[in-house]
Amino acid sequence: MNKTDRPSFENTEIAFRHCSDADLKRAYWLFRVININSLVKIGPPVTNLAIRIGLPIKGLIKATIFKHFCGGETIEECNNTIKNLYDGGVGTILDYSIEGEDDEAVFDDTRNEIMRTIQRAAVDNAVPITVFKVTGVARFGLLEKLDASHELSVEEQQEWAKVQARVFAICELAHAKGVPVMIDAEESWIQQTIDMLALNMMRKFNRRKAIVYNTYQLYRHDKLASLKADHAIAEKEGFILGAKLVRGAYMEKERKRAEEMGYPSPIQPDKPAADKDYDASLDFCTSHIDTIAFVAGTHNEESCRLLAELLDKKGIDHKNPHVYFSQLLGMSDNLSFNLAHNHYNVAKYVPYGPIKAVLPYLFRRAQENTAIAGQMSRELSLIVKEIKRRKSTS
């Protein structure tokens, strides 16, 4: 076990060492703009309209919000970001951020691109983990029908067979290359099908090493129980459970749908309840570290601090391959780089893809940020602190 001091999340010199003065200035103004709710609300429709009618705003998007939250439009364009992160001890999770398509050819292209991220990770220590969304390789409506246990037509059965084949091909390559691959969580009304797919892939590929990870959204009140139930299955059947732990990304949509359709909301009653389950999941995973490999995807400082304490308390090495901290590119650098500085495993999500296709991801990031006012203030205050520090030492 490493005997280093507990990480401080206040050290802005370490947090922003990878940022030039120009990068910091851009981040400052970007977060200032994102903090204005009205701009974030009218931004998506105005931007989509501008692109549809051919206004030349892609360059502006690429130089601002895209540059901050994304690595590039291709894997090759991500090279500088990958190197920048790795120089600070932080790995990259290449995330091909295409979603919401419904074309079979696009699904095949997306599968091929996800497999390219695995090929890259296999030969690059700077890319320790990969990820994909099932809706990147499957039609949402089909997953919805499966989750509702509706009977599939002959054509839909063939479509579902293709989806399973795409997921299998991705996980099989990950297994062959020894590269972990995470399956992202999505909306609750398609999640059961995703969970089933993920567990089946773990049965096949997680016998000796954690290759396939499923995602548990702890802002759902049933997901701590799901984590424990899946671990019981893994222990009984003799495979390692791969788990990515997040709070979640679809809360407002989930609550609205539950209210409109008249069923109980799957979301926790309040934030403290979600925090309690998230932290309980960290305790559970660290208590079963030999049979659970997990990625703690969180921007919450208290949860990061707790996990660091749990590792020390339970005698788990900071570099144990079954434990990773993870944050999104462009956010919470004070967590990522200070954790890495203290020799923990850390990897940032680095989304990439064509600007138009990645816009839904970018708008979601901006909208999530305004929903977490405290996080926004924290990001801004840290940036201001580092700008002042640089001025005082120049």
C-alpha cells in the first residue's frame, strides 16, 4: 500500500498545470456563459437551426465548448489531449459520442469506431479503459420494446440479433486485447435490456480479468441492490463483476416521464439519499476488491475523499487495477490531477466525434452544469484562484 498523504483538492497549480494561460481564460469565459441559464436553454435550438440552414458556426463551436469538453473529431485529433492528460498522470477513456441514430449502417460504423478505440488502447498505456453506449449500436425503440417485454416481429428479432452481434464483437475484441470496456447506463426504460446484455458479456469475458463493466446509476433507488445482486451472481458463477459507479445523468427526464405515465419514479427522493447509496457502493466494492473491479465516476469531492480513505483503511494499494477514479474532460481537474499526483489510478472521459453528432452530448454537459450550481461556482473559483496565482508568481 502506498503511504502517501491524502490528496488535497485545493492545489490549483497541480490541477491546471496542463493548461496554458489562454486555456484558462477560455475556460473562465465558457463557465461564465454556461452559468447563464437562459443562454443554455436557447442555445441548443438556435445552434441546431444555424447548422441546419448552413450558418458558419461550427468553427466557433469547435474553438470554444467543443475544444473544452471534447478531444477532437477523430481519435487522431485527440492525440494532444491524450498526451496532455498522461503527462499529468491521468489516463484517457476514448468515448465516441454518437447517439440517437436509427440507421443500421450507422450502427455498424459506430461498432467499428468503438473497436478502433480498443485497438488504440491495446498499444497505448495512456488509454487504459474504453467505453460505449448500447444506443450507439442499437435503435432506442427496439430496446424500449424489449424492456417492456413486447413481442418482436420477425424483422425486429433479426434486428436484435444484429445488436447482440455488435456488442459481442466489441467485447470479444476487448477480451482478446486485454482492454477493459465499460457499457454506459441509459434511461431506466431501456436499462434492463442493457443490464442483461452486460451481464451476459461478463459471463463470457470476465473469468480471469475484469474486461466488461456495467454502469450503476446510484441516483436510482434500486441500484445499490442491483450492484449487490449482480455481485452475488458473479461470485456464484465464477466471474469478476465490472462496475462503473455514477450518480446519474437523466434525472429530470426520468421524473417527468414517471409523472406523465403515472408510475413511481425510479429516482431517489433527494440528493442525500443518492449520496448515501453512492458512498455505500464504494464501501461495498472495496470490501469485495478481489471479485469486483470498479470505476468511481464522480465529480463529488467528498466521495473521492471517502474512496481514498477506504483504500487506506482496507489496505488496498492505490494502484490496484480494480480501482479507478474518473471524471469528464474539462471538469474537476482539481480532483483528477491531484488524485493522480498522489498515485491513484485516474482516467478522464474524452468524448470525440463529428461536431454535429456530438452536439447532444455538449448541450447535456452545459445543462447538467447549470443544474449543479455549486459545481459551477467551484469550477469558476478554482480557475480564478489559479489565474491569480500565476499573476502573483509571474
